[in-house]
Amino acid sequence: MIGFLIKKTLYDLWDNMFKIVVLNIGFLACTAAPVLLPGLAKGFFPLEIIFAAIGIFICSVYLAAAAFSIKSISDNGTFYLNDFLKSLKAAWPAGFVMGGFLFFIFLVVTIILPFYISMESPVIGLALAAIVFWITIFAILSFQFYFSVIVRLSPNLIKGIKKCMLISMDNTGLSVFLIIHNMIVLLLSVIFLLLFPGPVGVLIYIDQALRLRLLKYDWLEANPGANRRKIPWDELLIEEREKTGTRTFKNFIFPWKD
């Protein structure tokens, strides 16, 4: 399943490169808010935090709209850039929740963990820091699916969060793999100034992963009592592989010449 996931995502990224670059440019423009706004209030700590929060929420709403827009790519379709503007209305609540989560991570890294680590009682401080750290790790593993879960499974935000946690706990290996893979992708994207694949490419990869992983649950529902550790992925992915097809190197680089 992982091999096919990487292959299909690579094809979809390549086929939609221009649109992905445009969406990434928009996101990079949004990042100016959390980067520059706190500087306007330098020396006024509460105001710096407020401005940082505003910037984080702006970026999160943008990513939410992008996630709603790129769903059609995972579904073997395409999307138009004006679909992004239409998605903003439906996506902003999910983006607001994600903004709250990212702001929580920001507070954990900049305030909460340093405070616990610097406590006079090192045992209590380190114990509290360890608890907060592992809670944060679990939250990150779960929330990486958040946008895709909202788009595909549940527009209800509370139910969406619960589904993210359940999916992460039931697919721990995939969750960890996605985090590591996407960090590597973002690091490699720096070569292209985060324009490609960039954050939007990561969103597509996560959405592809969730869409394919849902085939597992459809199969388990149709086969009650089946061994959850022995999912027949070769059988489940037959139709997906037919739709995706294969490409020669020549076709991949110069599709009009094949």
C-alpha cells in the first residue's frame, strides 16, 4: 500500500505541478503574517503572542481551503484554482480549529515545556514536561489527518477530531511514517523555495493516504471477523492501480511524445 501511495502521489503531483506551485505561493504569502506581525509588537509580550496567533490562524484557514480544493486530485480528477475561493466558505471553521491546535503547539514549545523544565523541583518538572511532550506527539500524529478527515468523513469538527485519534491509534505505523515522510518532503522542498511539492504537496499525500486506508475499513465492514493484521492490499488496490496506470520515463517527462 505504501509503495502504491508514493507512486500515485508522485503522478498526481507531477500532473498538477503548476496549480500546486500557485497554491504554495499563496501559502508562503500567508506565512508573512505569523513571521512579521509579532515583530511589530516587539517588547510587548502579550501583543506578540496575539499577533502570532492571528498569523497562525490565517495560515491554517488557507491550508484548510487548499485541502478542500485538492480532494479531487486524490479522486483521480482535477481542480481549478477558482475552486479554492469557493472552498474558503466551507473550510474556514476547520482551519480555525487547526489554528487553535497549532497555536497550542506553539505555546507548548515556547512557554509550557521550558517552564516545566526550569522548575525548581527537577523531578516534578521533568515528569510534567514528559507528560505534555507525549500528549503533544500523540496530538500531532492524530491531527495530521484532520483536514482530510473533515473533507472525507465528517464535516462535524468534534467528530472529526475523534476520528483522527481513532485512525491514528489504529494505524500507528502509517501515522509515524507519514510524519517522517512529510518532514523529509518539506526539507527537500526548501531546494525549490517550498514551491514544490511544499505544504500543498504534503496535504495531497496525506489525503491520498487516508483515501486508500479507508479501503481497509470498507473491506473489514464487508468481512466481519476477518484478521485486521492481514489486509489483502493487492486485491483492494486492483481498481486503483488500473486507474493510475504506469508510465515510462519518457512518458513521465515528455507525455506528449509517448
